[in-house]
Amino acid sequence: MSSTQIIVNEVSLDTFKGEGFPVKITKQINDLRKLVSRNASFTSQISFPRTAKNTAALSGLTPTFRNSKVTPRSLSCVILMNGVTVLSGGRFTLSSKSDDKYKGTVFFGNFDFFNLLEGDISE
């Protein structure tokens, strides 16, 4: 039996048994000569129970909507599968919350690549 841990801000989140696990990870590689709108690797949406531990770990996050022009607030994230780090340096964003659960996605890789560029890059 495999085990998956989602660690957000150094807190291992409580998870639903079997729901959304294993986590699906999509990795994207872009050609820098042909920059396109895809600029991040990401996980499938992950659901977590709304426990006191998860509420404390995710405090301060508000759900981010797909077409929002507001930059989403995110928290550092690591994913371990069977004790092995499969994703580090990720950023967890909250996509929804209800009375009994949270849903979110982890972005990683070059998700902030365009924010790091300054000045005229055509030089």
C-alpha cells in the first residue's frame, strides 16, 4: 500500500483515505524559444478534510478562481510518496473550501518564471 504525504508550510496535512490519492502530477517542459502561456507544472486537484490541523495550516488562504486577475496567495509545499520526496519547492493554492473539506492544487517548476524576468528580454 502506498502512502502520500502533502506537507504545506512544514505541516503534514490530514487527508481523506483513498480520495484523490495517489496524486496525479503533470510536468510541463517549455521551449524558451517559443514561450507559451503554459508556464507551470501542477498536480490534480487535491481534497483535504476540514480538520483543526488543516485549518491552522491553511489559514490566510482564500480560494482562487481560474480566471481571476488577482495573484493567488500560496504556501510552500512538498509531496512525499512512500517517504520519498517527489515534489519539492511547490506552492499550494486553495481553489475551494466548504463546511467539510478544502480543495487545492500544487504548482511547481517554473510557475513564477515570467515574474522573475525584468526589463526588455528581446535584447
